[in-house]
Amino acid sequence: QVQFVDSGGGLVQAGGSLRLSCAASGFNFRYYAVGWFRQTPGKEREFVAATGWDNGGDTTLYADSVKGRFTISRDLAKRTVILELSSLKPEDTAVYYCAGRSTSGLVTVEAWKYTYWGQGTQVTVSS
């Protein structure tokens, strides 16, 4: 049984940093893509970043709103995916979810293509 557990959220001032972690059991990070999404009340889940692979090697993808501020990485030995958040803004406030694909290593922004989801971790950025 596959289980995703995300953690690391918290309260931080604007300009600060956080490190989110996604740990998964029963899931092979080497072969399948993992993404991070975020959601605020009343809004749809929004793509943040993803890591995966294709024939050319490892790949990453970022939403324009976080490019240059967030960094996604995989630690295969620890079976975790890390999302480093820096230069945080109040508009980054949301519940952040990690998610894994079950059929492909290709990164994608489409939430429906991810099969497994963590429970979410709250990130709050104060101004």
C-alpha cells in the first residue's frame, strides 16, 4: 500500500524560508514523478513544482509564480522529495500537498494525473 506523508509547514515572515518534506512508503521515487501542489480555501488546487525523469535524464518543472524561489529535489536513499521555499510572500500561504504518479515519470502540472496524495501541510506567510 502506497502512503504519502508531507510535513514541514509552519508560520514564517515574508522573505523567510521553509523546507517541506514528502516521504512515501511503497512508492518508487526513481521511476515515477512527484509533484507539489497548493490550495487555498475556495480555490482549485494549484501546481507548484514537480520532479521526474524521461529519456534525457532527471527533470524538474516549476510554476512561473515560484520559479527562482522554490527548489524541488529527490533523495532516493531516504525515499523523500524536498521542496525548499525561499523569499516567501504572503500569497504563498496555502496548504501544500505532495503527490505521486503511478504510471509515468513525466512531470506534469495536471493534478488529475497524480494518483497518490499526502494529507497536506499548512504554510502561512505573514506580511
